[in-house]
Amino acid sequence: MSDLTALELAKAFGYLYEKEVHYLKELANMLDMNPTIINIGAGSGTSSLTFLESRTDAKIITVDKQKEGSPLGSLEGEMNAINQSKYAGTTRLTHIHGDSKLVHHEEYHYDMVFVDGDHSFEGCTGDIKAWIKHLLDNANTGRVSIMAFHDYEAAVWPDVYKAVEKEMMKYKRIKTVDTVTAFRIK
């Protein structure tokens, strides 16, 4: 077993920048005890590894349509990265193979949703609409609820910006770091 870290993975693949890794850790640490974090889009595993490193009490659920073999990342690629880290064999990470807009999970509450999947306007909007209701339910219990997005204001993904601007402006923006922006729900 190796001790691969999220920062090393970020430097190797470049899907997340170093400042973004630190910001995701900051967001995870804002959450209440025993949080459940939904990670939409496996990528190279950087975001899941970031969340695992951030909180020893967090449960992470990654949802991705790509099970294996995609150059943009897959559940298999994420698991390969996790298995090279000190979190190999962790029970705190669950994979769901499917469309993030359509999957359902038995969890009662979700504390944070990190959207980094379908970068089209329709895809990003669909993820917001599918998951915001869970965060609103969670916020109604008094728990901190956050929705964060990757590739916001990234020139190559203009639809992410458009979807976030259309759907999220009624919520309180926490801040934007590089291409990650986050909102406090309620």
C-alpha cells in the first residue's frame, strides 16, 4: 500500500488545482458531525480522496455513469487511486454506477453535494434539481448543507457557469476558489 494523497493526485492529473483541494477540505470541515457527502463524478479520485482526508467521520458516496475505462475518469479509476492511498479498503466510500440525476439512495440526509459530472447546461441543471431537495431537507433539521461545483467559470465549460447562475443565486454563496464555487443551503 502506498500513501498517495489528494494533492499528489491533483498534481498528477490536473482535474483539481491545489487551492481547490484545500477549499474542498475547508468545505468538508464546515459540516456537522458524521456528514454524508455526495460526490458526482469520479474523475481520477481526487475529490473523494480529499473528502476522506478531511474528515474521519465522513461517509462519501460517488455517483458516476462511467464504471470503467473512460479517459475522463471512472469509478474504477477512482478506486485504483483510493487503493494507492492509506484509505485502501475503506468502508466510508460507496460507489453508485448510474446517472446522478436518476439514482436514488437510502440515506436520510446529505450534508454536501459536490457536482463535477455532466458539464452540459442540462446535465448540471439536472444535478442541481435532483439533489437540492435533499440538501433542503437536511438544512431543515438544522444541519449545515452545502452544494459545491467544479469548473464554474472554467472557459472550456461555460454551461456549468450558466446553470449555476440560473439555479443557485437564491442561496448564499460561500466563496469561489479557482473554479470551485459553493453555496450554503438555507
